[in-house]
Amino acid sequence: MSYADHAAADCRLIILKALAGETDHRLNETLIQKILESFGHTKPRDYVRTQLSRLENLGAVRLSAAGSVLVAELLGPGLDHVERRALLDGVLKPSPGT
């Protein structure tokens, strides 16, 4: 796995964990971008959208538009990944107890 692939898989895990931590399992792309920055992934909005689209293709999230901003909602397969019940290809495996 290349560094870029590893970093993208890490970003996807961070996104899923952030969504799982929300009461309604939803966050907008601007907040997700800030969360990724707090973990050392300083990426442009297009990158965040690419990762969200990949997660949507995996069935982990549902994306909707609120004006010009995307909102991601965690779905069952994404929560199953975070809680280590099933794993998604292209998303880092969560560490035990996290």
C-alpha cells in the first residue's frame, strides 16, 4: 500500500469514527475537513468529497446536499466497521477498544 493509499484509508476511518460519535450520526463536509485537520490531514475540500464519495460507494455513508455543502450520514456498514463487526475494503481497521 502506498503512502497516499494509507493516508486515504486513515482519513476514511477518521470520518467514520467522527460520524459514529455524533448523536444523529451526521456531519457536514466543512466539519469533517476540520476534524481531519486535527488529525494531521490538511486536505482541500475536493479531497474530503472524494473520500466521502468512496465511503458512499462502500455503503458506509449516505450523502445529501444542504445548499452547496455535502452532509454525510453514517449507515449500518460504516458503524459495523467502526465497531469491528465487519470490515470495509479501503478503510483502515480500527484499533481494539477505540
